[in-house]
Amino acid sequence: MAHDETQTRGHAQRLATARRIRREVLGDAHIQQSAADGDPLMRPKTEMSEYVWAHIWSRPGLSRKTRSVINLALLTAMNRPEELRLHINGALNNGLEAEEIMEVLLQCGTYCGIAAAKDSFAIMAEVFEARGIE
């Protein structure tokens, strides 16, 4: 088998892994929306995202639940509301309970500032309401 063909097959397998994990964590609606946003200028960003899902989220060293906790904390600290909304849904999909998510945001508030946690709690409340979580 030619080297290029092996690389192509390996890339296709990594891409399939990335898409499977991303779908399991973020859900079908997000995947369908992302596919609809097929702007060629965004292709490099998409490839970077695919790398993260194929090479980081698939690693055995941390559970998906733990990776979700890390993402919630980092996204709160960096004030990234849209990504936070997405990853609160992902955290729920990965098995975090509502109380655990609230605790992560409280922890962030003590280290990142109350303003960051306040905004994150508002986003959390929106996600919980949309998912029927009290």
C-alpha cells in the first residue's frame, strides 16, 4: 500500500473517531448545525476541532465526565458563553448531574470571580430549562 493511501486511511479513521465522540458529547443538533455552517474559510478551525475530538477526547487518561468538568471550569474562567452553553449540554450528556455542574461553577466563582460565575450560572439555568431540569 502506498504511503499516501495509508495516510488517507488513517486520516479518515481519525475523522470518524472525532465525529463519533463529538456527536456523543455534543449531540445531533449541534453536529447538524455545524455541518450546515460549511463555510470554506472555517475549514482550518474545523480541522483543529477534529484534532481535539480525535486525539484528546479519545485518550484513556481521563473520563469524559472529568474532561467536561475541566471544560466547564476553563470556559467559565475565559468567559466563553457560547462554548460554555454547548459544554454544559455535553457535561449532562457525559453523566454530570445538575448539582455537580453547579458545584463546578461555584468553585470557579471563588477563583475566577463572581462575575464569571454569575454569567455561567445564567447560562446553566437556560440550558437546564431547555432540557427540563429543575
